[in-house]
Amino acid sequence: MGNNEFRNDSPVTSKNNMEYIPDIQQDISPHRAKNTPPFTQRIKKGSGILLLASIMALAIGMMCHTGTSVNTSDDAQSAIETHVSTTLPIGARLLEKDDHYVGGDMTITHTSPEKKTKMYIWDYAAEDGDYVQVYIDGKPLGSPFMIKNKPEVFNVPATGEVQVVGTRDGGGGITYAVRYELNHETYFNGMEQGGNNVYTLVRE
């Protein structure tokens, strides 16, 4: 070999002889996904149902929860027995849940010279979806509404008939309280769905 001859001792690899190294990829094909074992599918389905049930229970709990605590004073205990109070505040809550109490009609006499008075109405037990509608001398005063622990206020005549009709029972009967500003008395009443209580206001 001459001095000017270039010698290359490194191995020469032909493209045709190049070793093939396959790419390692995860085989995620639709066909393979369909081959999920039935047991695994049942677990996934059961987990979904459990999650949905938990969400529904949480929603119901939030709906039923209120910030109004139950009044456990002696005056409250007396009101549970007599269903009347002159000392408890407007919006007083007496029970944790409805007790299927069915009350009745009442005649309220007063000496107020005013032509109208405020009437407060609220649920004195659990906020469970009870709906009522107020009538004045046989005519509806607005649409049915859900009674809550927070009182609704209406202006009603100081004389005449105020009728409270139970349009929907959320469970346990429809428990509600009404208070008239003209005599500062609260009446804790109740009825079944479709029932009604009439308050006859009479000026002496």
C-alpha cells in the first residue's frame, strides 16, 4: 500500500444491512379497549352510581339545612302544647322536623283601628318543601309558595277571613305559623295537603 493511500479500518454498514430496531409504542386500539374484563366494567359502573348517589344526598342535605336553630326555651315548649304564643319572636322554629299536626280554624278579636295589618307566615319545623296559598275573603292573594323558616309578609285586611290552603306536602304534614301584627300573637298551625285553615279577624 502506498504512502498516499488512505486506509479506513472502520466498519462499513450498508443501508440494506442496517439492523431494524422497532419503535416500542403502547398499543391502544379500539379493539383492545373493548376487551376490558366484565369485572372491571362493573366496578367502574358501580363507582359512577355511588358518586351520583353521594352528590344527590349532599344536594338534599344542603337544601334541607337552614341557619335557623330550634328554640328550646320554656316559652317554645309551651307553644308546642298550646299552639299559641305572645312571647316568641317572629320566625321562631319549634321543631326539627314536621310532626303531622293538624290544627283548625281560629277567630281573632282585636281592637286595632287600622284597616290593614301585616301577617307573617313561616315554617316552624323543617324546610321540606311545603307549599301554601293565601286567600282573602275567598280570593287568592298571589300564587302558591314554599314556606320557609324565614317569614313571608303579607298585608291583609284587619277584618274578614284569611284562609291558608295547603297545596303541597313535602313530608310529615304542612306545619306553619302565622302572626298578626294587630294583636302580636303567633299561631302554630298545621294541615294535610289539600286542607285549609281559616282565620276570622273581628274588630271589637
